[in-house]
Amino acid sequence: MKPLPLTEEFKSVAKRIIWFEGPEQAVRDPVRLIAYAMTYATYEDMKAIRKHFSDENLREAMKKAPPGIIDPRSWSYWHLKLGQYPAPEMPRRNFIAESEKEVTS
């Protein structure tokens, strides 16, 4: 996926969506930024994002979204909005697999 431009508009959007880190860091990972946007963005934020990303880009971001970022309501909404109904199962963290890796290592 193409990176987001570090314009003043995107700096402002990134500050609102991923408030816990700097906008320069937030725009480096467009999939993660879009995932947060799908839960926390305002209408104006999404207008800015959609200037640069097509529906296909947003579908790709949904497929690659890290677990735990998009809430269930937003997950359903965006899949419906992007023509993917019914929505697939949400991504889940796999804590058991991670702990098993530590034991077997």
C-alpha cells in the first residue's frame, strides 16, 4: 500500500486518530493508520484519507488490520460500506500461540 503524504492535513488527521504517538510515526504505517481511522476518524478525517486511498485500498487495509484496533461496530460498518457483506470474522490476537512459542523455544 502506498504511504501517506506527510502534509499538514495528514499531520492533523494523524494527531486526532493516533493521539499517543507523533504524526510522523503514524503515517509510516498506512494500514495501521487506516485501521485506527475506521474506528476513531471524523467524517472530515475520512474525506482526507479517501482522497488518497480507493475502496480497494481500504479493503486491503481491512484484511491486514492488526487485531484489537477496529471495534466490532466499525468492522461491520466498513465491510458493509465497502461492499463486503456479511463481514468476515474480526482479526484476533492469538495469545496461546505466542505463549507456546516461548515454551518451545
